[in-house]
Amino acid sequence: MDPPLYPAYRQLQAEGMLRERVEQALTLLEECRVCPRHCGVNRLEGEQGYCRTGRHAMVSSSGPHYGEEPPLVGRRGSGTIFFTHCNLRCAFCQNYPISQGGEGVEVSAERLAGIMLSLQELGCHNVNFVTPTHVVPQILEAVAIAAECGLSIPLVYNSGGYDSVDTLRLLDGIFDIYMPDAKYGSNDVALRLSDAPGYVSVNQAALREMHRQSGDLVIQDGIAVRGVIIRHLVLPHGLAGTNAVLRFIADELSRDSYVNVMPQYRPCGRIFDDAVEPLYRELQQPLRLSEFREAIQIARHHGLHRGFG
């Protein structure tokens, strides 16, 4: 028996199943239920819901990126595609002009496929879709085209973690690497800072599904080939609920999870908006080194050991 094709989507393409997944995903746009918000608008007809994206995806930028996690970057970079808009409204978003300001251009499936192929030609180790949650059907449409034209590097699903399990199931056997955020341990904080109702349960269900599909991160010759990388941005004053987040990952997923506990919070985005300033006052200062060190101690306390210093 021949070994399975690699990356994962090559196998589905060979079996004639990739196009079927595309059609299933496109039906989600008709009364949109791509993400947990279930806006119900007909995006196939250009209507827009919370994510302000209609039938076609918008792309802000693309190219080799060397600021991602080392197993993604390697020597030739991670081939990032930054999508415009988002299904979250994080007050402190470092990509605010893209995620909430709308910087970017609309692209067809053919154009998006061409971007993927160009990143492969540049030697990137993977195609890294940044903020893909609201454009999953459009991404799959483009992946099917790119695969027919020779795309053969792993795909990375780099999301804010506010993902629908039903939509993620359509990605089973297509994405090799998942890289979700686990932003919050409190629904109240998630609602206040990211306008994300029920974030904790939605995020935990999404992480479980991603881990079910891909498992713990597998690295070969220094490069990630399959598995889950989880990002957790430490916020000032314990707002991220780090203990609850890391306890869930360790106890419910795996103590071998690759978790990037990130110290790079800085005041930005909307947190100095005079109209809502009291909501974000706790975020109007950088993260203290002692707060980050405490987060690392919490990770180690729960038995986590991969992805942080």
C-alpha cells in the first residue's frame, strides 16, 4: 500500500474529496454560520455581518515572516497571509488597522491561490493564514485551486481561538498545523476586552477539536510538520486569566502541548479611546516583567514545558 500523501490536503485532493469540502464550506455563507456568532446574513450575495466581509476574502499583506514561532520560521520563513477584518474586537489589537480599520484589498479565490503558490516558490516552510476564522470557505476554495497547481507545503490555521467546531471539522485532513490563541480564562473579561460572548467555552471546544485532529506539535529537522501551537498573551493585572487557561490546556489537552506564553503586550489599539477609557484603564500600561515571570511559573506548575523559556 502506498503511504499517505503529505501534507494532509494532498491526500484529500487525490481522493477527490477536497472539492466536496469546499462545497460544504460555501453553504455556510448562505445564512452565515462560519463562526460562533452565526450572523445569518447571505454572504454569497455580498451581505456582511459582524466581520464586515462578504463573498470574497480581503488580504492586507503576504510574504515570508520571521517573527513567528521558531518551528514555523526555520531558515526560510513562514509564508504569512494577513486577512483583513476579524470576528473579534480586541481593544488592544496590535494589528488594529487591519483587523478593525479595514486595510486590505478584496481577492478572488484564484488570486488567493496564486499568493499561496508564490509563497511556496519563495521557499517558505508553510502557508500561514493569519485571522482565518471568518473566511474559512474562501480559504478552502483557494486551497483546492492551489493544490491542483502543485501546492505542497503545510497549512497553518492561525486564529484568535473564537472558532466554530462545526467549521473546524471541515478542516480535518486539510490543515496540518493549528495555531489558536487562548486569550482568556473569564467570559466577563472576554466580553469587555474583545466583545466575545462565551469566549471561554467556545475557545475550549475549539482547542479540543484542533487537538483531536492534529495532536501535540511534531517537529522534524527543526520545522513544525503537524500539531497544535497555542498562544497565550499575558495581560497586565492578570486580566488574561492565565492560571485558568494554562490549567485547562494541561489537564484537558496535554502537558506536552506547545504553548507560547507571550510577554509582548503593549498599549495600543482602542485602549486610549476617551469615550470608553474606563473600560480599558487597566491596559494602559505595559506588562511588568514580574507578571510575565509569574505566568511562566504557572505554566511550569501545571506541567507544561514546551514553547516558552
